[in-house]
Amino acid sequence: MPGQKLYPRATVKKIVKAHSNCSVSKNADVMIFLDYMLFMQNLVKEASIEAKQGGERGITARSVKKVTADSLAKFKG
């Protein structure tokens, strides 16, 4: 749908500013959101592979926990 926002930009900027004590440049919140979405996509993909290898029917908390450390390591800046 045109004009529909994926996330509240002002809220993301406030959260980042509160955690980093720094001001956020014009489009930094967009980059943060896109990086977050890539991380979540990777996490779900890896958890799905882990679940299939473990003989599970779908993604479970156990499969997500198993791949979280590796996914975080990939996205560490």
C-alpha cells in the first residue's frame, strides 16, 4: 500500500538516542531498521534450517536459540 509506514521513525530515533546518548543523523534510523530486518531474516532462515535438520515440523524456540549466537556474530559491527 502506498504511503503506509513500516515503522515509526521518530520512535526509532528516540530509542537509539536514549541508548547511545548521541544524536541520530537524517537517515540513520532507516539504516538501523534495514539492518535489523536483515538480521531477523537471517535468524529465521537459519532457525528453519536447524529445525529441519532436527526433524521438527516448524521453527521452535530451541532452534532459534541454537542459531542466535552465530547470527549475532555475522551482524556484529
